[in-house]
Amino acid sequence: TPPPLPLQDVILNFFTAFKDGALVVTDRKKIVFRYLTHWFVIDFMASLPLERVSGRDSSGANKMFRMMRISKLFRLARLIRYSDSLRAAVHIQPSIVRLIQQCFGIIWIWHVIACGYWSICEDRLGEGEWAPPDPNDEGNDLQSDKTHNYVQSYLWAIETTFSFKVPGRPAKTDEALFSVMVIVSGIVMSALVIGTAASALASMDAEAIRRRRALDKVVRYMKKRKLPSYFQRIIVDFHEYMAEKPSQDELMVGLPEPIRLRLSLLLNRDLVKDIPILKQLPIGPIIGLMQKLSSEIYLPGEFAITAGDVGGYMFFVRSGEMDLLLEDNATIVQSLNEGDMFGHIAVVEHTVHHHSVRAVKYSEATSLDTKAYLSICKESE
């Protein structure tokens, strides 16, 4: 199979659509204009077969070709565009993503500096303090060892950018100018990394600090009103539980109705999948059902239903643990966990509840009232 053409990738990019926000742009003129004003120059330089025309002698033309080969490295910067996809996939905070980007950026910059350093001193080994010693002078056949040369150059890049001091006095103008550029780059890199790291740490603690302040405000108010200590503990525990629990209502705020409906279906898809009665429903009644569900949080020891009460709701356990009790409210018949339902017999048969249900720990249950149940029954046999 013949190798791909060097400019093949450049040509394909003139025919590749791109995303502008949520829209996919397929207009040829817009695609060409965007590519010409963004990545065309770097892609074109990186696609040129400069390694085939550059030699190993120290002529001016060969030096220029070797320096131009560094332009290939700038194509790696295109990986930055995938950072948003990474953040969306693994749900990383934006500040953490920026810190990761900068860490990889620094590694890449060191790589570029190392390549530039070697391009300058490749034909000056052993000349002066700035260039590395010539391994051949010591009887070692390391000149052809690319790994050794690369590691030495990479070490020079790290030492210069972090210590702000050139390990060896440059003897020529190009060596001095390159050293100045690297030192200035190191100063900028250090400032950016320190600032981003501080911002990332602050953002990681910001939400916890906000919750802590809100809870402290509640505690101060309860103490001011001289509430009993046990009741203060109950309220504090509830606030701590809610702080760790994602809010469906907050997720729904501001969304248009079609998106709210689809989101409700996605959030309750496990509920439909696990309940045998609901699995038999066609899609129409399921959509109606999702719009009629509501959720409640039950504290440990709180009753969701009590034996003898008229059955007005059926419930589906979403999280936590609840006990199904006899009429004495003490004898445990069954432990209810995520996916279990209760109260449905009284609703279906139009009778009172024969059992009580009490929360063992903080629990969330989704409820469907009798009126909504009857309307769904009319839609589906």
C-alpha cells in the first residue's frame, strides 16, 4: 500500500464540516475560510517533507530547514480542542481542566524547546559551554543514539525554564537569543501554572465553603431561638444530606418544556424499567405518567403512609431504605429499597392502607396520586 500523500490531511480539511456552537456548518465557502484563517498555515508547514531536503552539514540552508521542521510540533496544539469533550465526558471542573491543559502544554513546550536547542547545537557538539559535549570525544558511539540526544536536550529545556539560568554560557548570537527566549518563556509558564493551580484549589473548595457558611447561618439562628439540641441535630443532618444530594428541581429550572419532558423521561427510565406494571404501558401513557410524578424526602423514622389511612397515593422508592410495618407500627414485614413500590393496593382497590411504611434512613420516594393513576388507566387498558 503506498504511503499517504504529505498534503492529504490538508486537502481533506477543506471538505470537513465543523461545529459552530450547536450547529454543524457544511457550507463549503465557510469551511474553506475558517480553515484558511485557523490551522492551514501550521498544517501546511507540518505536511512539507522537510526531513528529506535537510542534511547534516552546517550550511545556512540546512540550519533553516532544520528549524522549520519544528513547525510540525505545533500541530499537537490542536489536541486542546478535545478538552471540552473530555470535560463533558468525565465531568471535571473547568479549573481542573485548565490546570491539566497547562501541564500538558508545559510538557509540549519543553519538547519544542528541546527540539529547537538540538537544531541549533547539533553541529556544534563540544564547542563551548552552551552546547552539550560530543560523545565521540570520549570514545562512545552515541552520536547516532537519538534517545540520548533527546533526553539531554529535554533536560536543558527543563533546567533553563525553571531555574531562569542557562546551564552554560552562550558563545554565539543565535545561542544567546534562543536562551533569552527560553528564559522569558519559563517566567511566563511559572506564573501561569501557579495562578491556575491556586484557582483550581480555590474552586474545589468554593462549593464546600458556601455550604458551610449557609449551614453556620442556620445553626446560629437555631441557637438564637434556643431550639433543643436534639432538634438542632435533626436539622443539621437534613441540611448535610440535601447538600450531598443533586436537586432535580434545580436541573429543570429555565429549560423549555420539550427538554423538560425528555429529561424527565431519562431521569425516571430506571423506574419504568424496574416496575412490572409500568413496563407494560405503551409510550403515550408513560409520557403522561412522567409528567404526573412528584418526589418527597422522608427523614429517618418518618412515616410515608399509615395503616388505616385512605389510599390517596402509590409510591416508588428512589433511594434510601424503608420498612413495611403491620398495623401495630412495630412489626417489620419487609424492607423496601430502590425500585420497590408500596401503597398501590389501596389505590387500585380504592381501600385504606393495611400497612404502614416508615423510613429507616433518609429516603426519597416518588408518588403518583389516585387521580393521575385513574387518568392513565383510561388511556391504557
